[in-house]
Amino acid sequence: MKSQKLIDTARALVADDKGLLAMDESNPTCNKRFAKLGIPQTEEFRRCYRELIVTTPNLGECISGVILYDETILQQKKDGTPFTEVLIDAGIIPGIKVDTGAKDMANFPGEKITEGLDGLRERLAQYAQMGARFAKWRGVIAIGDGIPTQGCIEANAHALARYAALCQVAGLVPIVEPEVLMDGEHTLKRCSEVTEEVLRTVFKQLNTQRVMLEGMILKPNMVVPGLTCPKQETVDEVADATVNCLLRTVPNAVPAITFLSGGQSCELASARLNATNVRFKSQVPWVLAFSFARAIQQPALEIWQGQNTNVPAAQQALYFRAKCNRLARRGEYNIAMEKT
Ligand code: 13P
């Protein structure tokens, strides 16, 4: 029974060419983004911003699931309606980020290990009671001189698999997010090699921990050149490298791949997702979808600036990015759609 529920939720999360919106920034990350725009870094401003997002008109046309954060899942609209209720009414499935952050890894300078397994079983039960039907955990892998190490990749993959197993026991679909970071001068080829190694290790651990692949979603990075790499491949080359890497590593039983945006521009994230679908949609066993935070939210945040009067324009911008990415799932996005 539980297995079928997990399978149904995983499928519902990517049904009808929709995708996921991540609004699960931790307070420090959210504050950092506010600070850059001069928005006050208080709980009330974070709540107002999240209210703007969840009340965006017609969001449910393009977004099937939203990833919340511990502070946000308990928050309410100004009129007292819980955010989870607003989302469910809009036909959007609430989810929750459950890791407690990537911390410096002991004995591995420059590398991080994601924490949060202690007490996770109890927290998952509480989140399920609050209405969450899926969860997210992000492992972070940096590329640099001598890194990533096998020690870091294995520790993060093990934690992801332990988390995923606990989620399934609690009836929540795990979104498994191993993110190879874009920061650095490395080439696309190097990103591809590292991503391949990471995904291989993650699926080995998922298998060892007896995670049911049909009842999970993979949230990987796209295979891209480092942000400061002098050679930046075309959109089609990125799509080819990304899908080839996934074909070598992701079992057919996984229903969906929902990419993170990782700091790419909104337009590039949509264009690259579009290209993966134009070139591979009919040939791959899984759905190629999105679970973006910055590549959906950033324009809206910049328009909002913390001002009430800017809410409608910010919501329009948020809806527009969600729509672009839904079109990209169909291979129908075009850069010409971008406003100037
Ligand atoms: P970005 O799309 O901004 O990379 O965020 C996705 C996410 O959920 C990070 O954990």
C-alpha cells in the first residue's frame, strides 16, 4: 500500500508537464539574498515573500509541487490561512527540505558533508502530519584541485540513501539531490566525469539501503562547464553531455529527473532543459523536468524589493518563469519568449 502511494506521489509530482518550485532556502541563505537587494532580513519579511510566492495567481498551472522549509511550513498568510492549505487549494503538493545543511567535513579540507540524520525519523512523521508528501535532502560536491575525494562522495551518497530510506518508511517521496557545484574554472568534461562518479555512487548506496527507485525522484545538476571556464559549450552540447551522463548512471526504474538550476541564469536554465527534451524526450526512460529555486524566483525577488506595491508585478514574473519551464518540458520554449 505504502509503495503504491509513493509511486503515485512521485508520478503526480511530474504529471502534465509541470515541475517543482524550490522555496526551501534556509534563513541564512534567504537573508543573504534579501541583503543583496536591501530587503530587511526579518521573519516577517521572509513570511511576506513566501506569501507572495504561494499566492501567485495560476501557479498550479505550471507547478505541481513546492519545497518548503522548516520555518515556512508552519507559516500562514496574513489572513491566517496556512501556506500548506493555500498550496493544496491551488492543486500543488507541499514538500519539505529536511537536511540541516552542508557542514565542513572533518579531515577533508574544502569539502562538505550534509547533516540532519539524527532525529530525522521523528521530524519526517511531524512533517507528514503537517501535510508534506515529499521531502528533499541536498548533498554538495565541489570541484577543485584534488577534489572531490572518494571519501566525500561516499559519505554524502550514504547520507542521501539513509535519508531516502527513512522518507519512504514515513510515506514521503524522497527527492535525492546530489549537487555538483558550478563554481570554478573546470571544463564540461570534468563536470561530466565527476557527476558520473557521484551518481554511480549514489545509486549504489540507494540500492544498498533498499530504497525503492520507483518511489523517488532524482534532482541532479545539469552537466555544465564551470562558471569561470573560458570555454562555455552551447545549449545543445550541454543537453547532450547531461543526458549521456544520466543514461550511464540512472536506472530506468526512476520515474523522474528534476534538475536544479544551480546559479545558471533563468534563460539558460530554461533553454538547456528545453534542449534535453527536444533532443531526448522520446528516447529516455524518465521524465526530464525541473525543481528550480533561483531560476524561477530570482526575477520576482528583484522586482518585489520588499515593497507591497510590487507584489502583483513580482507574481507575474514568477508565473512567467514557471510557464517557461513548463514549456521547456514540452520542448516548446524559445528564447524569443523572453521579454526585453
Ligand atoms: P537552485 O535551482 O537555485 O539551484 O536551487 C535548487 C535547490 O533546491 C537547491 O537545493
